[in-house]
Amino acid sequence: MSESEWLTWAKRLRAIAQTGREYSRDSYDLERYDELRNIAEAMLGRLVDAEPARIAEIFLPEKGYPTPKVDLRAGVFDDARVLLVRETSDSRWSLPGGWADEHDSPKQGTEREVLEESGYVVDAVKLVAVKDRHLHPYTPARLERIYKLLFLCEVRGGTPQASIETSEVGWFPVDDLPELSVGRTLAADVELLFAHQKQRSLPVYCD
């Protein structure tokens, strides 16, 4: 039995415990769901070599019914060059983007992320893909489920400018990419976005 199977089961147990904790009103059931959650977090800690307290911190902001997080990424092109930003966290490059904000629509969030991380004002003109991070070779693995929304965008203004999270902004040939921050962006993401840049009628990819 693979470690990934155990990890999947432990995360599912924790999700069941959280859902039960949210909807149950019986005091004995609440105690059992708390115990189940503690066991699941201990299992997760053992599997990823982290203290159970650290696992609890990862899931701490999550309340109610557990749902995936949403990561927004933008494909911005100038002919055969793609806009990338260098992440301060690992000094590698990624498509501009970040976590969706509950106060933005996906389109608005993507446009905001590009402006904040690169200095460019863009229009998100097409949803290209909805990817389940768990089903693709993004590394390192994440405990929470993450859906990645890839949008094709067009520049309509602004100037290149780094941010707190990004140290550089650059344009790179799509066939000669720098070292990517593969927890955020894969070369396959750039290739897919560029294919839609060249042929806007392509269907949306969805896992």
C-alpha cells in the first residue's frame, strides 16, 4: 500500500470529522468527531513528518464543510513570450497569481493578482483550465485540495513592478522557460495557455 493512499485516507478522515463537527448537535457525537479529527491529524503528521499541532495550524482557518482552496493563475503573452514573476519564497519563476479572494470574482481576482505581482493592468479574457492540483505533478504535495484556475489575459497598461511576494518581472520565450516554481506553475500550464492564445476556440480543460 502506497504512502499516498494513506495520506488520502487520513485527509478524508479529517474532512469527515470536520463535517460531523459542523452539523452534529449531540455532545457525545461532538466528542467522537473531535477524537477522530485528532487521530487524523496525528496520522497526517506522521505521514508528512510534522507535529500534529502543525497539521492543526494548516487547517485552522477552515470552518464548516471542508472545500478545496482556489489558486488563480494568469497567462499573459507578447507574441511568443510569456509574463513570469520571480517568487521571493524560492527565487523561482511562476505565472502571476495567488489565492482567490472571497470578495472577488475569479476574473477580478486574477486581474488583481497580476497587477499586484507584476505591475501590469490586464483583462482576463478566457478561462483556459480548471485543474485539480492533486492530479498533476506540482511539487511539493499539499495536504489541502487545491483547484487551479488558469486564465488567458491581455495587457492594457501598466509598467513592470515587483512586489512583496515577487522580486522580478520578466518576459520569457515559451520554448525557453527559466526554472519554474513547480508548486505554483508547470511548463504544461504555460504550453496550454499558449495554445489557447494561438487558438481562442479551443475548449476549456477541466479535471
